[in-house]
Amino acid sequence: MSYLEYTVATVPSGARKILYMNWPIVILLVTVACTGFLMLYSVAGGSMQPWAEPQMKRFLLGLLVMFVVAMVPIWFWRNVSALAYLVSLTLLLAVEFFGVTGMGAQRWIDLGFFRLQPSELAKITLVMLLAAYYDWLPVERVSRPLWVLLPITIILVPTAIVLQQPDLGTALLLLAGGGIVMFLAGVSWLYFGAVAAAAGGLVYTVLASRGTPWQLLKDYQFRRIDTFLDPASDPLGSGYHITQSKIALGSGGLTGRGFMQGTQSRLNFLPEKHTDFIFTTLAEEFGFIGSLSLLSLYGLIIVFCITSALAMRDRFSALLTLGVGATLFLYFAINMSMVMGLAPVVGVPLPLVSYGGSAMLVLMAAFGLVQSAHVHRPRGR
């Protein structure tokens, strides 16, 4: 037995769990969050208020949540996955009756000290339940139609509720996140081909519904589609966000204008500069190199999630870890595509960088689940 093995074997159980944590992921999460603090300080004109300091406090709380979740055995989270999913559905329904409205949508529940966005919680509880389902289901039944119908229903129920809030961005994340877990579980690609064909038909139906009594999207959502296809058609109206975003991205060049030297954000040309469009501020101040560095940090987190999942000996832990990694990927991929004009503006925050409470705390709890799977996996003697 090596000195390190002897040390790990002799420390108390709680301390041993701390040593067993996937520390590269912890360090990467802290680094990404610190990048967010830096950008929030910049967009506030060199002030810790009103965004940077509250964000730091939320992240510290998120770190505590991650460590607490990590200390709980992974089998416990498997056993409560159905309950967690039902709680998130209940909260989503509660939004319809008790929710508060912000930015034209009813998505939050005001708890007095905190505004909870249940749709953020639903993204993770959905992954948990699907991972538990495929852990329970024998492999030979994974692609049988009857056993495919249930996970599809599990995905569509919260998606339909979120779409009514309306929150198209989160609805797409729920669909994509659930679909990725199904794919990773081994569901036949033929089902995904059928879904792709149906999606094409749905897109046509949605576009054809515009201006009719049965219109499927809100007017502002159709305007976002118009803006995506032709931002220059209304540069001072619905196309303003993406037009200013592209100007900021282009002005950053290779190395950027310098910290707190971005004209688009400093002169308030860039809307939502502390939330959905914070990546453009980073690109303007730190250029292509800074943007690529942040993208690399996200990529490394996903790589460590994959390597951790490959070491898992139970299906639930592996699917949960990969599902959380996929959720992170969808977050930053959609946000970056959105601000670069490669996807419609759907209001998806940049994980751990954009200002916000619910998204950060839920994401840190999700990585607590990843850590729980990593800490409590069987290890050879």
C-alpha cells in the first residue's frame, strides 16, 4: 500500500469523501464562476454592485450545496429521483397560480428572500428520473415501443408546462436534454430519425400558424425568429440585440479591447449585458483568445464528466453524470450560438457567468450529484 493509499484509508469517512471528490471539476467550476464575477464587475463600470457581489454570495452558497449533495450516497438520489421530478412538476404548476411575472413571462415563485425558477430545477430532475428509469429497465427493452413511450411522456409533460409560461429556451433545453439521455441509454436511432422528421413538420406547422386563431407561438417569439433570419430588417427594434451583439463580438478582434474597455457594454449599447449577452462583453474585452479560453474551460468540465462516467459501475451514475454534462453543454452552446446570430434569441443564460440565482444554484446542485456518483462509486482495494 502506497503512502497516499494509506492516508486515504486511515482518514475519517467524511474527510475521505472530500478527498475522493473530482477536484478538477471543482477547480474548473470555480474558475468559470470567477470569470463571471470579473465580467459582472466590468459591466457595472468597476463596481461590485449591483451584480458581482450578490453573484459571489450565490456561488458560495452553490458550492456549499454541491458539497452537501456530494456527501449523500448516490443510491439515495436514485431512490428520490421520482419524488424530485414530481416536486418540480408541482412547482411548475404552482407558477401558473402564484408565479410572478418578469420580462413578459411568468416563470418565478417569489419566496421572499429568493426568486425560484422551477423550470431550472426541472432540467435536472428530468435527467435524474430518466437515469433511474434506464437503470431499472433491462437493456433488451430499451428500444421497445412501449418502454420508449414512458420516457417521452416524462420529457413532454414539463416541456409543455414550460412552453406555456412562455419560456421557449428552457422548453428546448428540456427536450434536448431528455433526448440526449435517451440516446446515451441506447434507444434506437430510428426513433430519433422519426423525431427529426416530426420536428421538421412541427416547424412548418408553427410557421404556418402565424396570424391565425390557432397561432402556436407568441408574437414576440415570432419576432425573434424574424430577427434570427434577418437582423437588419429591424436594427432599432427586434433586431437591436443581435445587431449590437455582433458589433461587440467583431470589435474584440483577436485579443480584445482590454478589461473594462468595451464600448458596447460601457456605453450601454448592449442590452441584457449582465445576463443573456454577457458573453459578448467578454468577447469584446478579451477577444477571440478570451472567448476560446472560456469555451475550453467548459469543454474540460465535460471531458472530466465523461471520464468520470466511464469509471462508473452502475448505469444510473453513468447516465446521470453524462446527463449533467450534456445539460451544461446545451446551456453554453445555445447561449453562444444565440449571441453570435447562429440561433434565435431564446433567453438561455451562460452557465455560472450570467447573473442569476436559480440557474446557478441548480447547476451547482447538479454537479453535487456528479460528485456524489464519483465519490461513492466502488473502488478496488
